[in-house]
Amino acid sequence: MKTNIRNVQTKILSDSWSILKKLTYEFQRRDGTWETQVREAYDRGDGATILLYHPIRQTILLTRQFRMPTYLNGNENGLMVETCAGKLDSEDPKDCVIREALEETGYRIKDATKIFEAYMSPGSVTEKIYFYISPYSDDMKVTEGGGLSTEQENIDVLEVPFKDAMKMINSGEIIDGKTIMLIQHVAINPPWEVK
């Protein structure tokens, strides 16, 4: 189905962290009439995320870090439990998650399997996220992780039994969308032998 848009005008509202644009355009409705619409779009680039799982212990690796936007919107301490993730810039998504896994968790994984990709907030954010999973084992741990100080990261690494992670979603301890999606994917498609 084709969408008809014309006369797109863009105004940059901010470019200090990422780019916030105000877009004014004409949109053709299903009945054929044209209407002027005004929207804002936040462009922070695309990202990638990965869920690391231990196939024998049935545990997963998660991170915990402070997220200011959640603090501003009711998250009392601003801490979020999440999967490893990062911005792509010009990097390949698979290379990004392998690098982020090392930086954030300290595990040097060998490969990553792409599961799907998704727009997380398509009404206002241009970002598309690429979702991956990968097994990890104790011999892959090469550093303590915790993120990069040059990126002002202060990340705790959590090894969580998968069954507990499902409970953490139900209790509201995990409220990050990408993390919930990956955990639910693993619940539907377990990468270990189901007992």
C-alpha cells in the first residue's frame, strides 16, 4: 500500500545529543483529500541489542544502569534492568552486539544470531533496533564489564536464572521493552533442552 506525502518541510529543533526535527507535510487520506500534518521526530540512529544465555545453567546475563528519562517518568531510582545494547552509528548490527556484550558484561562471545528487528516507538522516534541472542560460557569472561568510562557508563552485570527473569517482568522489576521482547522470545523458543 502506497502512502502519499508531499511538500515535506523540516526544521531542526535540537541537535545537541541527537536530532529532533519538526516536520510539516501534506498527507493524502484514504478518501483522497489532502491535509496538513505537523509531527516531531527524534533521530538518535539505529541500535542493536542482545540477550546472552547459558544453555546448561539456563541463566541469562542482564545489565542494570541509570536511565534519566525513566527517572523523569516515574521510575523512582532511575535504574533499569536491560539486555546489552548500543547505537550502531555506521557499525554492522552483529558487530555492535558482540562489542557491546564485551564492554557491558565482560564476555567475549563468538557469534550472535539475529532474531528480528523492530521500531520501538514509531510515532516519534526513528530508531530501529536489531535483536540478537547468543550463548555464553564461563571461559568467555575476559573482563569485569561495566561499560566504558569514556561513555559515562556505570553498569552492573546480573546473571539471572531464566525463570526468575520471567518473574521480574511480572513484578515490574524488568520494564524495558527490548528486554521483555527478547526474554519472551526465549520463553517461546527456548535455546536449551526443555525439561
